[in-house]
Amino acid sequence: MSIAASRYAVVGHPVAHSQSPFIHAAFAAQTGEPVVYERLLCSLDGFTAAVREFAATGASGCNVTMPFKFEAFERVAKTTPRARIAAACNTLRFDADGWLGDNTDGAGLVRDIERNAGVDLRGARVLLIGAGGGAAGALGPLLASGASEVVVANRSVDKARALVDRHVKALAAAASARVVAAPLDGCGEGFDVVVNATATSVAGAAVPVAPSVLRRGGLALDMMYGPAAAAFVAWAEAHGAMGRDGLGMLVEQAAEAFLLWRGVEPETAPVLRALRERIAVP
């Protein structure tokens, strides 16, 4: 007797480019979990209605991508500690007693940097560019990684400062890193790791910080992937850093979501290799 598949989706605007259906199909095949995963495009003012309608069909959960991560946090009945610190959700589970919201972005980022890129964050100076949903999910795990300093740089310094203050208050002594907010044009120089969490790559805009933020031989990672991240990766490599896109982060955060949904942790390395071959990202 076959078991009915559980339905999941990635919800966003835009969403056609998302590789999440491929990733979760690979996880399902690897683990034997009965999962069907799709894309759900919703209008900029229609996120809540779209997710409610999807949940009402008997679906089990969804991933949330730009620009709805903060709105998702406001719509859930329960949250994990890392979602509460971020005040943003990228993963929802439709439980019988209310939606559960989680944020797997930061865990996926740290795991990709350390496991896949082979960069040890302990003692590192990190620049996090942006203060939106991606940065909100990333900051807590970066502060807990053993980094010595994390600078959050944003066009609106007040927004970056609010993000920093929330994390300082929530984490207290649990994070040993020094964390500060800074403007894009005065955020410091020579960082070991630079993470672009802005939407500049998607918009085709210029890198929002000066090349001096890069340390020669350091890592510069864009949360976007594929063609959208190509300009940032090229910029980093042209200035002596190791450029990396966000494909590994995507796979690692998806594995965290899969674990939340199914109680099974999939292997990420073979899925990342297959995905890179699929979209021909070096």
C-alpha cells in the first residue's frame, strides 16, 4: 500500500528560477520520504492569502523566499528560537495546532562556508552586507560560529543597527563575536569573509561596497546563485578573493528544512554536485 505524498512548495516573487524543487526531489529520492515539492508564485501583496490557500489543500509546509520572510514571521503561531532572533522565517510547517516558523538560512550559510568552502570561521572577521531577510537569518549563526567580529553594513545604518541590537539583546553572552552596524562606505577593510545578503545581484546592480573590504585570499560569498551571482563572484576574484555563490547555502538550508519537516537529515554533498552540474555553475 503506497503512502500519500506530502506536499511542499517554495513561495516567493519571483520564484521561477528556484532550484528548491530539484533539491527536495533529490532529498526525497535519497531518503525514500514521500515528498512532492513545487513552486508557488504569489503577488507582492498576496503572500498570506496564497499560503493559506496552499495549506488548505492539505499541504504540509513551505519554504519562503524574497521578499516575504519578515511577513512570514508575522503570520505564524509558533516559532523556533533562531526564527525569533531573526524575526524572519524561510521555512513553515503546517501543524494541526498552527503554523510553525523556522529560519534555516544562517545554519545553511555557516555550514556551506565551513563544510563546503573549507573556511574556518573561528577568529574570522566577517562583513555581512545587507539588513533584510537574508541577513536577519544569517547574523545569529555567524555570531555563534566563533567569529571574532561581525560587521553589518547597510544603506540604512538605522536598519542595520536595529538588527544588531536585537541580536545582542537576544544572544547576550552566547555570542563571543564583536558585532557592530556600519554604513556601506565606511564598514572597514580586509575582512576574512564577506557575505552579500542584498538584492543587488538579482537587480543587476553594482556591488555596494568597495574592493578594500576584501582580504586577498579571503572568501566572498553572494547569497544569490547562478547567473545572478556571476558579477559578484567575478568582482571578488578580480580583487584577489575567493568568489562563491549561494548554491551551497541553498542546499544546506534546504537540508535543515527537510529535517524539520520529515525528521530525516539528508546528505547534501551529492545533491550539491548534481545541482552544480545541472545549472553549470563552476
